[in-house]
Amino acid sequence: MKLGYKIAVRFLKSNKGQTFLIILGIAIGVSVQIFIGSLIQGLQKSLIEKTIGNSPQISITADTDDKEITEFDEVYKKIKDNSDVIALAVASDHPAFLNLEDTSKSLLIRGFQLEDADVIYKFSENIVEGRVPENENEIILGIDLLEEYELQVGDVIEIINTNQKVQELKLVGSFDLKVASINQNWGIVPLGTAQTFFEVPDRITSFEIQVDSQRVFEADMISDELETIINRDELEFSNWKKQNEQLLSGLSGQSISSIMIQVFVMISVVLGIASVLAITVLQKSKQIGILKAMGIKNSTAGFVFLFEGTILGIFGAILGIALGLLLSVAFTKFALNPDGTPVIALYISQSFILLSGVIATLASMMAALIPAIRSSKLNPIDIIRNN
Amino acid sequence: MKQILELKNINKIYGTDIKTQVLYDINLSFEEGSFNSIIGQSGSGKSTLLNLIGTLDKPTSGEIRINDVAVSAMNQNQLAVLRNNTLGFVFQFHYLLPEFTALENVLMPYEIKHGKITKEIIKKAEDIMDLVGLKQVKNNLATKMSGGQQQRTAIARALINEPKIILADEPTGNLDSDSTETIYQLLRNINETYKTTFIIITHDRKIAEKADRIVEIKDGKINMDIRK
Ligand SMILES: Nc1ncnc2c1ncn2[C@@H]1O[C@H](COP(=O)(O)OP(=O)(O)O)[C@@H](O)[C@H]1O
Ligand SMILES: [Mg+2]
């Protein structure tokens, strides 16, 4: 074994140019793999983040005529007790109109306990001007709405409910949640304000839940779990996966094509190494023949090439990881949006990189297998005779 | 004296479709510690015979016994051990490993045998190399030496494991007559010092005549067998 390794190293060193070319070949394969993998994972992460990052992943509504959930305290406790739930907010949502001088605009008034809702929707982070509502009868609206109807933070606005009841609210801030339909339609008020104005005290219309970020893809299971625990027939559970089936199938299609690309890159690397090593066995067949005449065992003669494959694989993987990271960093540094943010945020996952390196090394060892077998089967007499 | 090597009814036929018989019913045995030469015309079957003795090739029929053990009964690994411990080869075309230095080449059979190199064995290798006149070029790569130096390196390599038998196939075939003379003197000294059995193929009659025994092969048969 040790001798096999020593001979392998010597063979590789004695032909530095060729050795470097093989290592470079493996490295390019690995770096392409890491780059594509990081790119696609980054794309998916940001897509999912955009889709579900600032919104509830599970929501519970009532399937009753008035859509109101009564006696929600007990349900609230049960949800809170679930360890996968990291954020829980109750909402009292109602349609209303924003009353303007010569027109009116339909609004969805959403009453929240704002500290809770902030965890999910990140209102305070997305305030453009002013602040989030702190007192009763304060409201914030989306920037699109402010712009369209020329409203100013500090204005007092009038809303009308479906029973023609009118209420004056103070506009204390504007937000930008980066979703046009929200920016145009939502009016965020404290929970009490909504409950009083719409005359639904002690009732809410939904629970909104975010789960542990590690488990977002299990939101459907967590939702089913909650449904069993809560056990109230009139409640309806929905989760982001159900609402985004197309997105999910798109993502999984993308993942499969990414894996396919990576598999083909690896196959070409393996074929490359296998053919170069096969040539190396031919180049070194004289040496193998001499060594066998001196009494090295067939297994040792085989190990020489297994070691060569392993050494090439390890160095190729290391260089490839370095190149891949360099490529990725360069890409995020130089391919920028006008505002200076990277066009595509790569997701550099340590475990993915490690896996790529390990796979490349294993693949190189595999590629060395046929040359190794050839070397172990080589008959010294063929070499000695054909001087 | 003990017969270290015995060949019984050895036949060698090359080829499967077109068969050429190269050796016919060879019966030979060699005494331990003897210095033997094999002569014969080119193509008479000398190398074929030596390769059979060296276990590099197998006879079509017949038995070869080395140290009273039938070679045909050994598996690949046992043959490898036998080649490593008991046999030393010196080929016409020296066959050094070009990736290694002269010293490393000399040490290779020992490393194959023991898996490691000790200070003692390096010392011994250097002594042998001094003996064969390679003091100056020990650390040269095999390719960075003259033909004579390479051949002497191959001889030093054949000696390192103190094999019982050294097989040499025209070891001076491509050397000038002075070098040839030196190398034969060297082999003879080793034979006398270590009691190593030598079987040397040569086309040089002058050299052959200095051996204890001359075996002449002609058309695959023993034509003459003279002992002194
Ligand atoms: N692999 C082989 N296949 C067929 N014929 C061979 C082979 N090797 C050697 N021969 C033939 O066997 C004969 C003896 O060869 P060899 O033992 O090398 O002779 P020598 O060493 O005496 O010159 C020659 O005629 C040669 O052509
Ligand atoms: Mg010959």
C-alpha cells in the first residue's frame, strides 16, 4: 500500500505537466458544478424567500357565514404551544372603503396586534415614512395608495364600512411590502380599532403562522398536525405549499435539471480521468512490468493507479472548490443590479461544496479502477520480451 | 552440491493459432553457487529459457523446481515473493525505473520485500554501489547515467535482497569490451563472495569460457553442456 502510494506520487511528479492538466480538468468540472449548484440554490432560496418570507406560511380561517372565529383563546394557546411555530398573529380583516373627496377606493382593513404581526410581515422594517400604528384609530397604507391619491403621512382619512358607518383614522405611516396588490389594498390598524369599527369584539377572522425556517417545506405537515390538535370543524387550514403548487413544481423541475447538469459534468470528468489514466497505464507499462519482475504483487501494481486517481481527485477537488468559490464571488461582485445588489444572490452551502469535493474524489477513484485493474493484470513477460 | 534449480522435460510453444515450438524437452539442473553461462545463436531460445526460469513465463509442458518447490504450484502472490526474495534479474536492456534515482532503483526490491527503507539498508545499498563503481552517480535519475552505469545499477539492484539465483540476459550486450570485462569480473566476485548462483546468457565466447559451465542451446535443444 505504502509503496503503491510512493510509486504513484513519483509517477505523478515525474510528469508534472500532464498531472497538472488532469487536476485542472477535474477542477474545472468541480468549479462549474459548485457555481451552477450555488446559483440555482441561491435562485431558489431567494424565490422562496420572496414568496413566503414576509407572509404567513399557515393561515387558519373560519368556514362560517360571517367568517368570524369566536372563542379563539384556547386555539391561540394550542398553536402557541407547538414548537415549530415561531410567529403567531391574529387578524381581524374586513372590507371597507377609503372615502376621498370625489371618489372612494376599496380597502382591506387588517386589524393586528402589531408586535405579533410585525414578526411575520416586517411592517416596521418596510416603513417608508412615519411609523407603525401605536394607538387606536391610527392606520398605515401602502406607498402606491399614497401616491395615487396624493395622501400625506399625518393626514386624517375617512373609511366607511359596508354598513355605511364612517370612521376617521390618522394616517401615521406608509409601507412598501414589495407586492403591488398589498401596497394598493391593505390598511393596517390595531386589532382593537378593527374590532370596534366593525363591531366584532372578541372575534378574529384568522390566525397567521410562520414556522421554523428549517421546516418551511413541512408547513403542510405542521398544518395537519395543528388541525388535529385544535380539532374545530369550522376552521379551515391552508398553507403556502397548497397555494403555490406551480411554484413548487417549477422549483423541483429546476432542481432536477440542476442535478442533471451536475451529473453530466461529473460523468465527463470521470471519462476524462479514466481515459487519461488509461493512457498513463500504457505509458508506465514498462515500469509496472519491471516492478512485477522484481516482485511487486498485482494488488500493489493496481493500487498505484488507484492512488493516482485519488491524489488527482483530491487536488482537483481542492482546486475546483477554490475556483468555484472565486467564480461565485466574482459573479456576485461584478454582475450587479443598478442599485449595487448582486443580480443573483448565490447560496454558498458548505455541505454542498464538501459533497461536490467528495463526489469528485470518489469519481476519480472510480475512474482509476479500470486502469488499476489493467495494471494489476499486466504480465511482465510482455514488457521484458518486447525490449 | 545441492541442485538449486531443476528443469524437467521443458517444452515451450508460442502462439495459439500459429504454433512455434521454441524449446524441446529441456532437462537441466544447476548447482547452488555455480557460475553458468548459456550461449547459442540468436533466436535459439535462450531468453525464452531464462524467462521460464525467472517465473516470468510458463512452460507449455514440463516442470521447473526452484529450491525443491515446483513453480507451477505457486499462485501469483507466491511467485511475486519468489521473484523478490530468491531471484535477481539483470536484463540486456537494464530496465531501470526512470522516475527514480539510481539509489532508489537499487533499494526497490528491498522496499518491495519489507515495505520500508532503513538506514542500514541504505548503507548496504551504497556499499554495493561503491563495489560496482557507482559512488559518483548514486543520486542521479536512472536516465541521467551512461549505459554502463545503468547496467551496473541493474546489477546492484539484483543484489540488494541477496537472492540465491541471479539471472542475466546478455547483461553486457550493449557495452564496450572494457566495460564488459569489468562487469563480468564483478559478477564473478559476487558469485565467490556471496555464493550466489549465476545463470548468464552471453554471445561472447571469451566471457562464456570463464564460467564454470557452458550450456549451448541450438534450435531449442541442448547442443552442448561443458563443465570445468
Ligand atoms: N511471444 C513470442 N511469440 C512467438 N514467437 C516468439 C515469441 N517470443 C520469442 N519467439 C520466438 O522464439 C524464438 C526464440 O526466441 P528467444 O528465446 O528470444 O531467442 P534468443 O534469446 O536465443 O535470441 C525466436 O524464434 C523468436 O522469434
Ligand atoms: Mg535473447
